[in-house]
Amino acid sequence: MSDKRSMRLLVGDNPFHGISHLSQERSRARGNAVDNAEYAAKLVMTALENGADGFMFSVSETTLSILQEVCKKEIKNLSLHAIVPYAYEYVRLATQAGGITGLAKKIGKQVIATMNVKAIVTGLKGVVRTDPISLMKAYMLYEISRIRSVTRSKANLDSVMLHEIITEVGLALNLDWFFRSYIDFMWKLKIQPGFETRNFAYLVRKFKEWDIDFRKVAIVTAFNRVGFQMNPSKIECEKALSTIPESNVTAMSILAAGYLKPPEAIDYIRTRPNLKGVVVGVSKEQHARKTFELLKERLGS
Amino acid sequence: MSKSSRGILKVAVIGLGKMGLLHSSLLSVLPNVELVALCDKSGMTRRVFKSFFRRVQVNDNLEDLYDLNLDAVYITTPIPSHFPIVKAIYSMQIARNVFVEKTLSSNYDGARKLYALAQASGGANMVGYMKRFAVTFKKAKELLNGSILGDVVAFSAYAYSSDLSETSRGSRASMSRGGVLGDLGSHVLDLALWFFGDLQVESAKLEAVSDLGAEDSARFRVRGPNDLKGKFDITWCRKEYRMPEFGFLIQGTDGIMSVNDDNVELELHDKKPHKWYRHDLDDNVGFLLGAPEYFREDECFIKSILDGINMEPNFYSASRVDRIIEQVKNEAYESN
């Protein structure tokens, strides 16, 4: 067909963390194989060999091990799109460390352990002054250094997205000053800043109100035929997307967490103007190959 | 008191942990609500929140809330502090509409007293049993209300998480969270009381995994109306449950139904089984943070204040959960 769209195709990491938004039973049924770094790296490689342009992942010990395995292979210029913080891990750590104060101390120790002088100095400034901007900068430097320590020169860290929990809280509390500082800081590091959200229509409205340039940010959000996790509604999200042709929006949950089959999911994505990419997680080798072959054929460049 | 002339409710949140941040954020996007104050004992937490909530008063003392003419207060502090704080809110007349994160109190006696205070205040009250606002459990309740299973004869319920599956022996994490019954089990107890009506505990067993005296797993049997038999299995030590999961298998004279956070499955005699996923049940909300049920819960509480109608899960229904928890503990200790 001649109406093929040219989209960025990314392989995602949800199955490697045991996440299925369709049912927890399904993620348990996948077993432990997908959180084995070598096996997961093989899936990422299969996706890359069959049409994926890059890897989108939450920064955690699990994904860093996978990335380390991927970088042992014969690859060049792998495009990486990181999401920070990995909220689940931090909630879990807070539970074990005795709440938010215990968690803050633990992260502080981890930052110091990296010996990243810039991160340590910025972080100390943030703690002494209770300055959220300095703390954010220190934290970003810490996460970026974690990624680069495993990828070395074999991959390009193209974008770093704020995890949906941070994005949604920032939107709810009208933290335009925080988002602006984050965007400016990331551009100084020559990395595209991004936002993961499940309140896409709300984000578009707020960013317009705050005069944030959509060309300068990446957004990853749910788009699928059944409106799964498209808040407040599928129609509102579609309308919002149609108003920002200049944006860089990557669709996630295109299969509605396994509720849709890839062909019908792709048919819907093809009808959405202004989407620039899709991210899809895979849990089996055959699944990785077939899905990305199809995505490349129907959506890829 | 005081809904402002603009028809906007003035609300404060006490306790700035994970749940305090979640409710403060959701209240900030709800129409008809103005978040005016936050309160927490920790100086470091107050400083951090002050830097993000720039137009909101952040203080450490309940008395500072008195002059604010509040319409409602959210209490998201640790469970043992619920009783003294809610009592103070009512006795100091800080607000007559009160939301408390679950459980209402740390014992049944406290819960009953708080219910009496709430009755006397005449305001709306709610306890954070948000699973009632999950589309799958709402669907199950709707089906049960329509007697789709005929007479319900038995059920089994579970609440599992891996929260403490890797906690080493001697850890205080279990104790600091008040035990698995109040923390994780209270949700499934509230759902059971909502689905089936009053329950009486017949036998119970509690297990300590992390520390001597901790309550990490609970198994118990109950009896309900019309000789209904039920059993519960609750633990936060199951490794494979990355996210907490709650579920029921319900058996009736006309078939069986299973329901959990993700889906509802109905198998009636001589009919094809039917399964509904969240996707099929209109799960979108005005603003998603954490899970859709949190938004619906806050929206419902605010609406109940504006409409002057006390909605469930309120202090009365929550006191029934505290009663069952107490029964389970008593039964387990007696049988030990």
C-alpha cells in the first residue's frame, strides 16, 4: 500500500518488569523468563533486527542489566528513550526504608556512591536550600550517569521522559516552573526532554496555557482503538492530538495491553494524524519478530 | 460553616505521605474544590511540600486549621493517629465533612466512637476503601444486586501482594504498617461486606513471617446471611504479586462468578461464560493518577458534600470492617 506512515518504532520494557495492564494473571503466566537479562536482551535484539528503531525503558537495575547485555552485541547507534524515575521501584524502596524520608536518604547515598561530582554538589545545594530544581537536576544527572555507565559509546540517549506519576502530579499542581526548568536543563545536556502521561488532553491544554513549545518536548501517551487509558476520553485525546501537528508524540498501549490484535491496533494508529512513533513491549521471540515486521511494513520508514 | 459564596469547597489534607500527595493532587484538579491547607508533623516534609504547593498554607498544628473555615478535611496519616485526629477535627469544629484513609481506626471501639461523632456533626464522611470504585468490582456488585447467581451460597476471597516478600526476618516493616489485615486485607473485607452483608468470623489463623508478633498472613472463615459460607486468604508475602491484587470467587445456585481488579467472569448454568475486562467497563476518568478509582472516590466524596448526602463507604460501613478485623484477631489469638 502506498499510504504507509513513517513512524519511529520503539520496543518497550513493560513485560521485563512483569507488567500487564490487561491482567496480573497474564503477567504471572509469562513466568520469570522475561525478567532474565539475557533473554530480555535477545528479545530487544530481535525487535531491532525486525524493524525497531530504538528501546524505551524505565531506568532500573533490571533494564540496565538488559541494556548491558544488548550493548555486548554488534550494534551501532542504538537509540534510547529513558523514563525516570522507575516509580514502582521507589515506592517499594520507600516501603522497605520506612517512608519518604528513608527513601530520600537511600537515594542520597546512591548518588554519592556514583562519585558524580556534579550530581553530588547540585544535590547538596538542593537539600540545604530545599530547592526542588537543584534536586531534580542532581537526580537527572544521577540517572543519566547510570545509563551511560552501561551503554558507553554504543548507544545514543535521545530522550529522557519524566515518569507519568511525576508528570501527572506536576500537571495537577500547576508546576509550570518545574517543567520549564526541566526542559531547559535537559536541552543543555543535549537530550530531548519528555513526558509520559495518561492525561494527554489535560497535558496539551496546560502546555498551551503555559506556552510550552511542543517542538521542544517528546510526549509518550496511550492511543488505541478502544480508548484504553485515554483520559478523560478517546475523543478528547484525539482532538487534542489534532491541534498539535508540530509535536513529537509516541503512542503507547496501542494494543490496549493485549486486548487488541496487532493488525487492528495498527489500522487505528494509521488513522491518527500527528503521531510520530509507537512503543510496543514484547515477551516472546516470535512475538517480537512478527510484531515488528508488521509495524515496519505498515508504519515504519 | 462555610462553602464559600463562589460555591467552592475549602479543603485541607493532614498527613503528607504517598496518599496525602495523591489526594492533594487530585483535589487540585477537581472543580468546586480549593485546596487551602496541608498539615504534617515532619519539618522536612513540610519544607518539601511548601516548595511545590506555593499557594497553600503548610503547617504542623491542627489548631492552625481552625480559622480557615474549612468545608472538609482529608486525613491520610498512619492508622494509629486516625482516632485522635478525627476526634480533634470534630471537637474543635475544624470541619464537619471528613475523609479518612482506611482503616477508620485501629480498633472497633475507636471506629464506633468516630461514627457517633460523625453522626452528631451531620456532615458527610468517607473512608478510603477505593476498591468499591473499581469498574470490575462495581460490575460484580451490580450483577449480585440483580441476583444473577440466584442464592449466593459460598465465596472465597483473597488479597495478595509481594510488598514484604523479600523482607528479612527481624524487619519492622510489617509492624510499622500495622499488619496485613488493616493494610491489605481491609479492602477485601470492605468489598465482602458490601457484596454480601454482615459477616461473622468462625475461625481464624494469623502468621508472622517478618518478625515475631507481626501479622503477615491471615486465613479465616466467616458465616453470612442465609447460611452463606466464606473464606479469606490474605498475605503480603507472595512473591509473584508485583502489584496488590484482590479477588473473589462467588458461588450461587445458578452459577459462579469470579472478579478481581482486572476482570469479571460469569459462568451461569447452561449458558456460555462471559468475561468483562476493565476495557469493556468505561474505565476512563477526568484525571488519572495512580488508578482511576482514586479520582472516582474523591469525586464521590466532594459530590456527597455538595449534595448533602452521605455516601458509602462511610464511617458506618468502615466500622464494620474494623469489627471483623477485631474478630479475626480475637479468634486467632484464642485458638493459639
